Amino acid sequence: MTTTVASRPVSPPAGRTPQPRRRNWAPYLLILGAAVVLLLGMGYPVVWQIVTSFQKYGALQQLGGKAPDFVWFDNYIAIVHNGTFWAVTVRSVVFCVVTAAITVVVGVLMALLMTKVPAVVRFVLQIALLLAWAMPVIAAMTVWIWLFDRRRGVVNYLLNLIPGVDVGQFNWIGTTPELFFTVAGIIIVWMSVPFVAFSAYAGLTQVSGEVLEASQLDGAGAWQRFRYVMFPVLKPVIAIVLLLNLIWDLRVFAQITLLQDAGPKSTDYDLLGTYIYKTGVAGFDYGAGAAMSIFVLAITIALSWFYVRSLIKEETS
Amino acid sequence: MTAMVAERSAERTRETPAPAASTRRRRRFRPAVWLLSALALVLAVAWAFPVYWMVNSSMLSSVTLEAATPTFFPVGGSLKNFERVLTPSFFTALGVSVAVTLLSVAVCLVFAFLASIAISRFRFRGRVSFIVTILLIQMLPAEGLFIAQYKMMSALGLLSNVVGLSILYVAAVVPFTIWMLRGFVVGVPAELEEAAMLDGLSRTQAFLRITLPLLAPGLVASGVFAFLQCWNEFTVALVIMENNRTLPLWLRGFVQQSATQAIDWGQVMAASAIVAIPVIVFFVIVQGRMTSGLVSGAVKG
């Protein structure tokens, strides 16, 4: 598709038309549309969220027409003292870190596997990963809920086939929060591994075959070759995919909402996204919901900063 | 696409060692290669199985699905489930999804295209801050913003409205689209345009006749991405579109029923397949760009 573009001699950034003489309004006109829509769709909500997090904005203000009062840090103090909120936060962070770590480890191992197998096998594995990656979240969740269905799900059927195992009609998502989040974790790892595997595989193809061969002749074992030859090349890729997965796994609202649709709905089964939704939208407490949202936004921006910095490095160098 | 290119270069690097050494090695590692291939195939089955199971179940009747032993191949299956699922509520949701997606993608492409020209062809004050802002905004989770977005849309009277949802979608998708298009614009040398201007074309003419045609593939790829993101979006739609469901919300309706009553999983899987299959086709076409767009810089470095 891009061969026409790519095959042309690419000029360095210095080849841009210099516009030094007068103040040029053209670039500002060009970004105007994007800037306006971002201000409206993202900027205004962020500001509103910050303002509202300092207000008492509950059911009375929403339905009774009472103007919201400024209460400054009361909402934040309230969520700090809210045991449920902390339980949900700790659960979200643990879930996010564990899921992202497993995803990256499995993805990198799969990429290594791809370099070891014949081309046909690699092609089959890549097609399978691509199918899983392409599944819309909502469709994927529907299928997984069917797979884990207690009465006629394939998971229970296959487990019962194993000699000595009898799970009967076990209810995987409705029994304990631990099992619920294990199931959610399995589904999210399944969804996220393809991106990691493809990225890591692209990185591995940059490892020089000569260096690998030479290190092998010098007596380096498989682990040493990975640690000292492949890993340094893979490191930047791993760093970025780990970061992206951490950010994505913190916002698994759709997956958790859908699993709750099919199973238990209590706050023991909530992560930050669903808890904020229940507090703010369904529970009519905009003030507390906004304060929690600011908390999530702050974590996300802190994490994203490293990602953005690495992209900008390329831009300014 | 990247995967294919990557594969070729991997092939090359592996074939470089001297033939004698490589045959010796191959003979010694034969069992290992077989084992690893078997493992890779098992993993392939594990990852493809849910997608296969969706298609398989969608063609089986509820009687077959209720049997104690699952049916692993849709022998004797039919497309009846699909017929039953294509109800008026499906077509209403389809209409909403198509309208929102088309509107969002069209607006997003125009805005992103202009902005990508600005950040790659011009040096202006605030350029780097603009780039940092769009990259950061791209990471903001809908989960952290939906209360405000809900309130804003209700104040504007745009709840359950196609235009309201589209505004939020454009804002969510435009950052990544700008970033992706920027890569394509940088790939077309400005000298080409300058040469055309020396030959007597105006700046606008040079742009329209020289640069734009070269950017067409990039516009198509970015457009498909924007399409996929809007088509699959669930969270914002759930909050904003209470009375005017998009396809993902329509599909959710089936999951909700599954909690309270016995439902016909064949129909649910048919519904999922209808939502998923067009997406899978489009996705496979543009997959390579997705990886390279998100980790650009890292792989090259």
C-alpha cells in the first residue's frame, strides 16, 4: 500500500519549507478544526470534572435544581475515608499490574517461539493471533461468557473430560470475586497478547543473525543469548508495550461491565471504571464521581507521560 | 503488512550462516523444532478457538446447543439464527452505528489531515506543545471522563443523539489519526512540492496535484482505523445513548438477558458474528500499521 511513498527518497526534516520572515497563520488555521473538537470533546469535560470534584453535586442538585456549592476538598477527603473506594483501587491496580505483566511475558515468549518454528507454523500462529486481536471487545466478551457458561459451556465440558476432575456445572463468574477476576484476566490476556507478540516479533527481526551465531560459537547458552543479545534490542519495545498494557488494563470498563451483566453486580466485583460509573452516573453523586475520575486521570497521565516522551524523542531528534 | 516485511528480514538473517553449520544445527535440533511447532499450533488453536466457536455456535440450533455433549463442527447447521437475529431492533441499531461512524470518520479525517500537514510541514510556535497535548489526550480514558461528557451532552440536549456521540468520537479518535497521518506526510518529501512550484504551480495546486495523491493510501489506512474505533466503541455509547442504541449496545442486550433467563446462545453468537465479521475483515487489512503506529520509535531505535 505504501510502497509508492516508501520507495521515494525520503528527505530529512530539514527539507521543510522555512517560513521565517513573517508570522504565518496557515498552521494555526490548519489545526483549528482539530483543536476546537478536542477542546469541546475532551478539554471541556476535563475542566468540568475538575470544577465538579470541588463541589457538592448530588441528587438534590441534579434533580431539585439546587445550585451546587463549592466544598473544596470535601469530596477528596470523603473518598480518602471511603473504604470501598480503596478496596476497589487496590483491586484495580493489582489486576492491572498482574494482567499486564502476564500479557507481556506471554506475548514475548510467543514472539520468541515464532522465530524458532518453520514459516508455515509461524503463519498459522500469526493468523490465529490476528483473529483474536480483530475481535471487537463486545463480541469477544459475549463468546467468552458463552464458553464459561455453567450449564453448556465448553470450559466445563473440557474440564470434566480430564480424568479425576469433576467440576460439574461450576459457575466460574458468579462464585467468588477471585474467580471472577481470574476469568476477566484470562479474557483480557487473550485479547491483548496478539499486539504484544506482533510488536516483539517485529523487534526480534532486528536482532542480527551474525551476532547470535557468533555468541553461540563463543559458547553462550540459550538464556545468555536472550539476555545479552536479544533483550537489549527488545527492551525499548517491551517498555512501550508494557506501558500501553498498564494504561489499557486500568480501563477495562467494557469487559467488567459485560461480565457483571452475566453475573454478580455487587461492588466486590468492581474495578475503578465500573465503580465510578455506579457512583457518578447511576448513583447521582457527580461530585464524588468526578473526584474519583480525577484520581484515575492523574494515574493515567503519569503513566502516559513516559510513553509520550519516548514518542516525542523521535519527533525532536 | 509489517509482519510480512518483518518475516522476510527474519528469513534473511537466519539464512546467513554458512550452509555446513546450518545443516549440522538443523539435524541436531530437529526434535526441538517439532516440539516447538506443536506448542505453536496448540497456542494457535487456543487463540483462534473463541472466534471459531462463535461462528460454529451461530449455525447450530438451540436443541443441538442444549445437548450434554457440545457439537464441535457445524455439520447440518443452518443460517436460521442469522435470520432470526435480523429484527427491526437490529436494523435501527445498525442505522445509528453507520450514521455515527460515517459522520465521525469523515470529520475526523478532514481535521486530522489538516492538522497533520500543520505539524509536519510548518514550524510554528506551540507546535511541540500541540503534539504533546494530542498524544496525552489520546491516552485519557473514557472511564475518567464520562460523567462530564454525559452532563455536557444533557446540557446541550444531545443525549441519545447521533451528532452528540459523533462529537465525542471525533475528539477521541482525532489524536491517533493525526499521529498516524503525520508519519505519511513526513514520508512525502517537501522537495517534490517545491519542484512543482518552481515549474509554475501555486502552493495549493502543487499540494493538490503532487502531495495529495501520494497521501491517499495513508488516508485510507487512517480512515479504516477511525472506523474500527468508532464501530467498536462501547463505554461512551453506553453513557450517552440511553434511548438510541448502537450495535455494541444492542449486542449487550443479549448478554443482559443471559443472566436472568435461558437464552438461545445460537442467536447470541449469530448476533456477535454479524458485529464482528466486518470488523475482522477490515482489521486484517490494516493490522501492520497499528503495531508500527503505536510503537514507532521503539522498534526503529
